[in-house]
Amino acid sequence: MRVRRDRIDKGGKVTLRRGARLHHIGAGHAHKGKRVILLVDGLDVRVLSRDGELLRHLTLDPRATTSLKGERSSTMLRHTRPRCADTSQSGR
């Protein structure tokens, strides 16, 4: 497992390099500027706040990334995002 510390940018994303490709992982605008810990195990990525709150869990798609040459496309194969019980609406 690889552990990486970073900060979420103004757009609500954190960038992860895997091999020669960059993956732009959205964590949400509500978390911009927040320091995070990325746990990377192969294609499985978890984004945690410094106090251990799970902000994002996803599986990277190795075929869909931003290469170092600047080619852009989607970064995730599938993802789950924890919902806040206070703000989530049932039936969505």
C-alpha cells in the first residue's frame, strides 16, 4: 500500500500519479484546501481527512487518465462517496 499526503485544490480535486499517468480525483468543493491522506493499493484509492474521515473511495480505470502529454478523459472506473446522513435525501 502506498500512503501519500496532499491538499485538495481550489477545484475540489487531488492529483495522483500512477505510472506515467495522472489521475484527477474529485473530493468535492466542500473540501477544497483540506489536507488529506491518500491510501493507494493498486487501483483502489481511498481519500481520508487528516482525522481519518473517508472522503472518497474509488477504483481507478488504468485506461482512462490524463497522460503526461496532456491527453484528458475520465479517471474512475467506479466510485462510492459516503453520504452525510443530515443532508442526504432518500429516493435519490
